[in-house]
Amino acid sequence: MNAAHLDPDEFRRQGHAVVDWIADYYRHVEEFPVRSAVHPGDIASALPLDPPAGGEGVEALLADLDRIVLPGLTHWQHPSFFAYFPANTSGPAILGDLLSSGLGVQGMVWATSPAATEVETRVMDWLAELLDLPQRFRSGGAGGGVINDTASTAVLTVSVAALHRASHGQARVDGLRGQYTVYCSTEAHSSVAKAVAIAGVGSQQLRLIPTVSPGGPMDVAALAAAMTADHAAGLVPTMVVSAVGTTGTGAVDPTAEIAAVAAQHRAWVHVDAAWAGVAAVAPEYRGLTNAGLELADSYATNPHKWLLTTFDCDALYVADSAALIGAMSQTPEYLRTRQSDAGTVIDYRDWHIQLGRRFRALKLWAVLRHYGSAGLAAHIRTGVSLVDRLLAGLQKDARFTVTHRQLSLVCLHLTTGAGLDADNTATLALMHAINDSGAAYLSHTSVDGRTLLRVAVGTPSTEERHIDALLDAMRAAANNVIPETAATAAAAAHTATDEPAGR
Amino acid sequence: MNAAHLDPDEFRRQGHAVVDWIADYYRHVEEFPVRSAVHPGDIASALPLDPPAGGEGVEALLADLDRIVLPGLTHWQHPSFFAYFPANTSGPAILGDLLSSGLGVQGMVWATSPAATEVETRVMDWLAELLDLPQRFRSGGAGGGVINDTASTAVLTVSVAALHRASHGQARVDGLRGQYTVYCSTEAHSSVAKAVAIAGVGSQQLRLIPTVSPGGPMDVAALAAAMTADHAAGLVPTMVVSAVGTTGTGAVDPTAEIAAVAAQHRAWVHVDAAWAGVAAVAPEYRGLTNAGLELADSYATNPHKWLLTTFDCDALYVADSAALIGAMSQTPEYLRTRQSDAGTVIDYRDWHIQLGRRFRALKLWAVLRHYGSAGLAAHIRTGVSLVDRLLAGLQKDARFTVTHRQLSLVCLHLTTGAGLDADNTATLALMHAINDSGAAYLSHTSVDGRTLLRVAVGTPSTEERHIDALLDAMRAAANNVIPETAATAAAAAHTATDEPAGR
């Protein structure tokens, strides 16, 4: 027997040890500083320079995880992780992904593992139903869903599909000639600019449309003007990205209005709802997250952010897969199969950039079966209500000015009474103080020159006491970064007009 | 407590059940037909139309895996899986990946989990050492390695870097204008054409260079002529992909000669050694796999194919990360960190398309520690020696003509004595007979109009008896697809000149 063969008994023994280690990690995750305190090179210098000689069991790996790796981790599953957006994991998702690793099948074409394709199609339909997405994104007609790794990859993928459609199939043959233009708001995620660069469109052909308010939704009149001007200049308006829940502030672009403008130019409308989209499992948020989706060509949301599905799991839906397949398909002889030739199956390799693909639907399947619609909605509502609690606390302290609130995301700054620069310095100092302490982890953004702290709630282990502790930490840090006199001035300057936008 | 919280005791119980299920799967994997026998829609129709109500434990999922999913899987870990290339998984890799899922950290920038970055850098250096890659691909200088999902993504990524370098940074700003040309042989993987389409280069600017023999290495004189002609026409020769181990036949392009030609045009040289590259863990194959690498700009090989590391794990190395980072970097305020601003750390998000990234280095770390250089080399040698055994068997039967052999890949066809069309028909019929039987799984390719069966060995569970069984199945199937008289003619026509090329 090949010594590399997986021995079932040995796997069972080591697998139990790893499962136990993970269970213990979750029992103790709260005891770690949220953000790692190591310095650059600390971890590398603890690792041997030469490759290992082999022969080490999983116990040695676990010991090094405890000794070397854990101090070097920023703990995204810590209940006081409030930075970026949450990256939920959960028991069912971890185990679903473990099954995918264990089975080790490739679903690049239907024939290479029919269940990997058909379970994915069905599970993506279930998710569409749970989110109440329009019928056009379900399978059975021209559209359907596919799992990608990230929303970044999704926006690149649909960019290429949009170029294919706008060029009537010529883009992949001729290449680009600077004629195609892409639109998103100044608050859209940086992945749009990255996609435009990778797809060869060029940043000169990316129009960053202003927002109607600082950190707010796209100004559709400005979009219409830009598209009209480009068309008049002989360019081809190709795609508009509507952000449903921007990364900075959670702003929601008006997809329906955007789509109406885009339709005049036959431009592709992609809705990037990477973080916020999954909130639609709770029906009361669908007015926010799903407005206008019936007019969009594609839609992406990430169950790996706020829907308990271990990274990577981006859910990309298209209304008509023809442009996607037209842009992506390459069929050398060694990838031809009888079922593909007959056109009776989905070959997901033609729906994305990669060829190889693992059975990622298993983890989403496991999550949907474990939690169901009620459990998923409860998780989303917990995040929102924890932010209600955070806001109530912040509003009792005049030094904190909340500028934006959307679902489980809050943006705020310190008001020093000494002007914008002083506010920005104090706000960043507060963030660094909290992050350096290890008690919680926040991130920041900048809107029209103003530095804002972002508090994003949604890790499943977060409870009310963690919100209360964050409030305490913020007040204590504020004491250190705002001089006493400034604080008094701030209190005087604070008015009732500081109501947060959005919900 | 949020009901979505991971309960350690419940996770432990369910995790053990999943580990046991996987162990049982490996105990019984050989009993399944290799290729699934289901028809399109069979699996989907066994799944409920409506999303689950929730509340199901992992036991229900495992029961449905047994009942619905397993019959719909093509078993890539089956010892008689010989199609495509192997997609190795292994105990250490499965458990390393489980740890990554369990920790649920994001390594998009250094600060979001320093260990995720620094372990990856070190483990990629170890792999470079184990493969004896040139110093330029190690960290510490301008170069280094990064884990991607697939070699397809890797070739897209370096295409964008090559365009950035060739355009002196203008490509990402201006977009493309049809001026950049890319080169690979007619036998290169279809991912090159896909990358060229996605990156906006266009297939008209992709030069498919002929090979020196059917299914053989690139004709470098033809490459030189094409690059010179393009340059004379005012185009910019931008990148050449040298295939080390083509997918069809395992051919190895002459990287050093290619690089010498490319250097005249300052074109980027990417070596795509997706499958064959990892063979370099055994020193005797380095002359084949590593020749000329010291002249290449980038190099990719997939531990997830033949090096026991569960998909997805493509190892991409660049000699100088400047062009990669220059092409990929996007830094909105919310992704700025103090360490990144100081330039003292690697932020891998600038090395690839995605922003989010899981801790994939854990599985490669686990594999290298478990097997070590000797264990990995033994695994590679097992695959090669099993193919020696297969070849010896094939050579005793005049009906089988072996056209190519490289490492653990063999290409062959049936010789009917009735001409090419009859050979092709019989060869495909033999493949379908074996695949339909479930006893083994082969794939095919086509070289200059001739249909070839591909037998790719390398699954860790494959033993000599599986090779012997394959030979028996092939002989039996040949009896059915070649008429008796033709077989006699074939035997007469068979000569000693049918030696396979390569090794």
C-alpha cells in the first residue's frame, strides 16, 4: 500500500483530536486579545527555516498552533470582533466543509461529480427562496446561481459577462479598445476598481459617481448624465454596479432607478450586496435589500459574511447565464463529455474563472438545514438588535457622534469641539487604543475627509455584555484622547440633529 | 446567547460523527463505481424543492449523503480513478483545512491575522526548497510565493501582472487597446485562452504556437518568428506561457529557450507546471520539471493535484512581486493599516484577485510536516512506478499503441488496422465501456485528429492490483470493440517503433 494512503483508523483518531481542539478554541476564544499583538516577523521567526523532515502527527501541529499561531491570529470569531464585516463560521458550515475536503471531488463539469453540480443548483435555489430573490435568479429558466469564492471574484466575473454582452461577443475575440465604460458610486467597494483593472477596461473608463450625501447612496441623476455623456462621446456604457450596503457606511444604492437609467443604454446592472444581502432572510429587511432586484442582471451576496457559512461562499446569481457562459466557456477535447455535448446539464466551470471547483455547496446545505429560515432570521435580528443597544449607549455620551447606521453597522466619530482635524486625530487614537488593548477590534473609513469608526456586529458569539463592554471601553478611551476642556465644548455643541441616517 | 453560537460540546459530538463518516468513506471508497452512473436530474429530483425548515443535525445530512449524494459522485479518491489528473487529498490536508475552517480567520492583509500571512510565506518557501525552485522565487528578496485556488486563476493573475509591466503601469489606467500579444503552444491548457479573454487581451492577440511533434513541446523557432512579426507590426509581445507537463500528453516546453526568445522582447515568462511541477520533490525529475526556471518570471504548480493537499491549493511564485502588486493593489481607507503603510509586511490581497482569503497554508503546512521530503518523493515515485507497470502490460498487447508517457501519465490508442477513423471510434468506445462499467475512470484527448486515452495515475490509494485490474478491463473491452480480423491485422502492423515519447 502507498504510504500516502489515508488510513481510516489513524484518520479517525487524529480527526477527533482536531475536532476537540476546535471545540476548545470556541470555549476559550473570548480569552484571547481580539487583534493579534505580534510584530512583523514574530511568527515567521518562530518557524524553522528549513522544511520539516516529516513524520509529525497532528498533535505536533496542534501544539504549534497553540504555541506559535494563536498569538499571531486576529480572532474573527471572537465575540468582540467588530472590524470590517463579520466572517461568520458555524458548526454546520465547518462540518459541511470538512465533508467537502474529505470527499475530495471536483465539480468542474457535471460528469465529474453530478451531485456536486445538482446539489449546488438546488441549494442556491433554496437560498434565493429564503432571501425572496426574484424568479429570474432561480434555475429552470435562463438564470441561476453559482457559488464563487468572493464578491470580488463575482464582480470581475459579471464584468466579463457584461463586456461580452455589450460587444455582442466580440470582446473575447478582439480584446478591448478603451470603448467600454463602467459605473459605480464613490462609495462602492474597491473590488469594482480592481475588476475594471483586471478585465482590461482601465480606470479611465470607470466612472465614480458621486453620492447624494456623504457616505450615502449613488446620485442617479449624476449617473444618467455620465452615461449620456459617454454614449455621446462614442463610448459604450457597459455595466453599473449598485451597492446594497456599502463597505464604508452601509449605504444602499437605488437599484430600480439605476436600472431604469442603465436600460436606456442596455448596460448590465450588477447588485453588490456582499454584506447586507443576506439580511433578507428576515422579511422586514427585504424592502431595504431587495428593492429593484427584478431589474438587475446579476446579484451577489456572501453567506460567508453574515450568514454563518464558513469562508469561502459568495452566492452569485445571474438572470441570464448566456453572456456568462459565452464569455467564459473554453472546451478543449479533454473537457468534453457526452452530457455537456448534449446540453442537458450545467457545467459550472463555464460560470466562473476557475476550472477546478470543490463541493462548496455542502457547507451551505448544512447551514440551511441546521438553522432553517427561522434560525437564520433570528441570527440577523440578533445583530441588528445588538446595534440598537450600542446606539442607545452611544447616544447617552455627547462625545460620540453617530453618522451612519445600517442594519448591524454603525459609523461614528468623536466630536472634540476643536475642529475636523482634531476630531479625526482623536477618533483614530480611540480606535488604536481599543484595538491595541485587545478588548475589542474596530476598523475605520473616511467620508469626505472625516474619519469614521466602523462598528460591525454579527459574530454569532456576540452577546449584550460584549456590546456593553465595548461601550465602556469606548468611553474610557475617549477620556484619554479628548482633553477635558474639549469634551465640555463638545457636550455643548452636541445637538439633536445628529441622528444617524439609514437603518 | 445567540442561538447561532457554536456550542463546543455539540460541535465535538457532531464533529466526531463527521470524521467517522469520512473514515468509513475511505474504508469503502473502492466499492463504489468510480464514475457516477446517474442521469441528469436524478440527484436534483431527490432533493426537496423547498428550503429546509431547519433543526436538522448533522446525522440527517450524513444520511442524505449516503442515500442521495454518494450515488451521484464520481469518486476522485477511488484507487481506480485515472481520468484528468489526480486531485489528491490526504488525512493531514483534510485536517489542516478543517483547522482553517474552524479558526475562521481572514488573511487579506497582514494585520487581520499576521500568522495567516507569515505561515503562508514560510510554508511556500519550504515548498520552494522541497521542489528546488530557484532562489528568485523565495521570500526575502523581490519574489515569493502565494497560494491561489487554481492554476487557472494563477495564469490570469500573472497575465495582468505581465500587462502591467509591459505597459509601464498604463494598462490598468488606460485599459487595453489590442496592442498586447500572448503566446503559448497549441497544447497549453485552455486556462491560458480563458485568461486572455478575461483580461481583455482578446483571442486574436493570443498566438497558439505549433509543437515540434504531435502533442509535443512548443516549437521555439515558431515562437521567435511570431514574436518578431508581432513586434514588427507594432504590437507588444507581453507574455509567453511555457507548459511543463501539458494536460493532454504531459509535454514539457523548453523554458530556457523560450525565455531566451522572450527576453529579446522583455516579455513575461510564466511556467505552468500545474500537474508535473510537484514531481520535483523527487530529485531525479528536476531535470525535467525545473529546467530554465531561473529565467522565468513566474511559476505555478498545484499541490492539490499530485501532492496530497486537498483542493484548493495552487502554489504561485513570482520572481518580482512589484508588477503583481502594481497591477492588483487597491487601497481604500478601510483597508489601510499601520503595518501596511509602513511597508514592513506582505498584504496578500495585493497578490491576487480576491480580497478575502482563508488560512489555506494550514493544509500545506500539515502535509509537509506529515510526509516530509522523503514521504512526498515516495508518493510521486509510486505513481511513476505504477505507470511503468501499466506500460509493461500494454506493451504485451499489440492492439494498444502508446503515444506519450510522462511521469505518471500515459496516452494511448487502439490500433484496429482499419485506419484513423476506425481507431478513434474504437478508442472512444473502449473508454466509454470502461467508464460505464464503473470499474475504472479514464479521460481522453485529441492530438492532430487522433483520439487518445489518457491514463493518469497518482491517487494515493492506487496499488499494483488496480493497475492490473485496469489492464484486464482494457483487454476485455478491446475484445468487444475491435473485430477479430482487425486485431490480427493490428498485431501484424505493430512494430518496435511504437516507443512512447518522454518520461
